[in-house]
Amino acid sequence: MAALLSTPGLSLYSIPAAWVSLWLPINQRFAMILFKTQAGYNNVIPRTNAERLQNDPTVPKDFVETCAKLEGAHKNGLETFPLWVAAVLAGNFAGVETETLNKASAAFVFSRFLYNYIYVNSSTNAQGYTRTGTWATSIGICMYVLVKAGNKLRLKA
């Protein structure tokens, strides 16, 4: 494991892994709408699907809620992704220690998949707070890497 963590450039692979984590929820939502409702998925105007489902009395309320959670997880991934890409690129550019970058990358990707899981499966306020804590952890990892990169460049000057 130590040899893997000291592999240069490994952190860059976390970018496509994070991308996968943000697309899985929306693809799951697409499949659910397509195969589990009579309403079907409107790919011509896809952003109207959620409203259409909410207004369709034949679609169960819990199904609509799950679809909304999947869409929310996806949107949060879209909001977080650019920050992570910036952190990884800055960390590599600045020469942050390889092991530090690789550990942070693994932690970030894990936190994003965990975030999605908690988001989609939560049903109480306490679980919602756990989701928020997981989100804060992922943002904290981004900030940690960015500060490490900034410090590294500052010390080189």
C-alpha cells in the first residue's frame, strides 16, 4: 500500500473517479424514470422530467422523492467537481508531496460516493446532517490540498 501511495500522478486519476461519482445518480434517475413509470423519460426536454413526475398522480410519492434526491446528489457533484479538479491540478503543479495528494484523492473520492449513498438513502434530519457533514469533509479535503499547494509555492518563492 505504501508503494501505491507514493506513485506520482496517481491523484490525477481521482478526477475521472469523481466525475463518475457525479454522473451515477443522474444515470440511475434516468433509468428509474425510463423503466419504472408509464410517464417515461423525456430526452427532448429532460429538465422537465422532475416536474412532470411530481404532477403525475399515478407516480408514487416515494419514487418522486428518490428521483429528486438522485438529481440533488448529481447537482451537488457538479458544484463540487471544479473545486476538486483545481485542487488536484494545483497540488500537482506546486509539488505537494505525492503521498499527501494520493491520500487526499482517495479520501475525496470515497467521501463523494458516501455522500451520494447517504443523500439517496436518508429519511431523517439526523441523516441529512450526516450528509452535510460528508459534504463538508469533501470540501475540507479540497481546501486542504489547495492550502498545501499555496504553502508549497509560497515557500519556493
